[in-house]
Amino acid sequence: MNLTAEQERRAHATYRRLAVVDFPEDLRLGLNLGFYRTFAVPAIARVLTGTGKMTGRPKARAKATGAVMYTLIEHGLDHPTGRETVALLNRLHAHLPVGDEEFVYVLAAFCVAPLRWIDARSWRSTTEAEKDAAFDFYAGLAQRMGIKGVPGSYTALATWMDEFEERRFANTAEGRALLDATRGLLADRFPRLPTAPVRAASDALLDERMLVAFGVEPPPSAVRGLVGAALRWRASRLRRRHRHRGPNR
Ligand code: HEM
């Protein structure tokens, strides 16, 4: 699918507003959750543990990934900085021992997982136009990264992602090592709290398919209830804040 430069510009403006203005925290968390999903794909987990960055220096790797993605979101794909960033991505990903399907999956995880998180947990759902814009933005990235086989719409990509996960998610030692390294990151954010409840609360952010894939026990229902209540409280606070701010932000 080839968009005109003007269509791409509009899609980027809509996606940027979603990511930076309307859902800054949710999109960041959603990108992280999307990244964690990729650990449940054995071929991807093998490569990521192979480089040692994610398991050895998880904080630095997570930060670097976020910084690169936000540079793209902030500037767009055709801004000089965006172009440099795409070139960097192409260098980082040259000669990885994975196929196009794995690339489409990582793309889907970055595109779809944050929007699903927002729809389930944030102060409002994303609109069709926002979903289309997110898709157009990531399809444009795929095109510039030479990724083949990307489904043709947001809905098709989301369906493809579910089907891929059913087919390919599996519990491996590499995947668990990656998950444990990132769970440690969350616990580090709350140094004064005991690790076990923080870990249980962070597991409550993972969905059933991921928990099953990693063989992680679902957190106790009391923890899930508390996390759910905290997120609903947060959503209503954000809703009020956005209502007061009005549409002309
Ligand atoms: C469209 C799909 C993808 C996007 C948008 C993407 C995004 C990124 C980003 C933003 C970084 C920079 C992190 C840094 O600077 O350290 C990175 C690095 C990297 N990515 Fe990807 N990625 C994609 C697909 C994949 C796939 C399919 C694999 C296969 C396992 C992969 C493996 C890696 C590796 C090995 C690095 C180098 C850093 C390290 O060793 O951990 N990526 N990716």
C-alpha cells in the first residue's frame, strides 16, 4: 500500500498527537508491553538473548529502544532525523537470523499492543482514525525497513498478530530470562517496596496468552483486583483532566 506524502504526513500528525499529547504514559507502557510480548516468540528470544544486551543491561537496552521509537514518533519518518533513525534501524537489523514474519510480528507488537492497552485501560478508547493512523505510520516504517508481508489494515494486522501468537508463542529458557530481566526493571522503579508484590502487580499487566506462554502463574485475584481498581481510578482522573483541558490542547 503506497500512501502519498500528504497522507503520510497526516497519519504521522494523528499518531504523534495520540502518543505524545493524549496518551503519553499509556503509549510508553504499551510499547514496553508490546516489546515483552516478542520474548514469547522463541526465534526472537534466541536472538535477543544472543546479543546479551537485554539480559545483561536491560535498563540501557529498554531505554535505547524507547529513545529510538520516540525519535521516530516525534519527528516522523521523512524528517532528516527520522531518516537517520530509520537508517540506524536498518543497520541494527541487517543480517539477523530471523525471517520477514518475525519482523512483521515485532511491527505488530509495537503498533497494536499500545492501542489495545489504551482501549482496555486508559481514559478513552482510540478512534478508528487513530487506529488507521497508527497502522499507516508503522506500515510506512515497514516499507522503509524493507519488511515484506505486512497485512493491509490495522484490523488485519491485529488479527494476524493474534493468529501468529497462537501459532508461535512458546515457553523457552531464553524467553524467561528476558522476562525476568525486564520484571527486575519494574521492581527497580519502586526500590522501597518489597519485590514480590511489585512483581505480582506487574504480572497483572500481562494478559492471559502471555502468562500461559511464559508458564507464569496468574497473580492472585486480590492483586489483579487492586491493580484493576488503581487503573480505573487513574483513568477517571485522566478523563476529568482532559475534560477540563477541552479540545483545544
Ligand atoms: C519493525 C520491526 C522492528 C522494530 C521497529 C525494531 C526496533 C528496534 C529498536 C528501536 C532498536 C534499537 C535499540 C538500541 O539502540 O539498542 C532495535 C535493536 C535491535 N533489534 Fe529490533 N526492531 C524490530 C524487529 C526486530 C526483530 C524481528 C528482531 C529479531 C530478534 C530484532 C532484534 C534486534 C536486535 C538484536 C537489536 C540490537 C540491540 C540488541 O542487541 O539488543 N528487532 N530494534
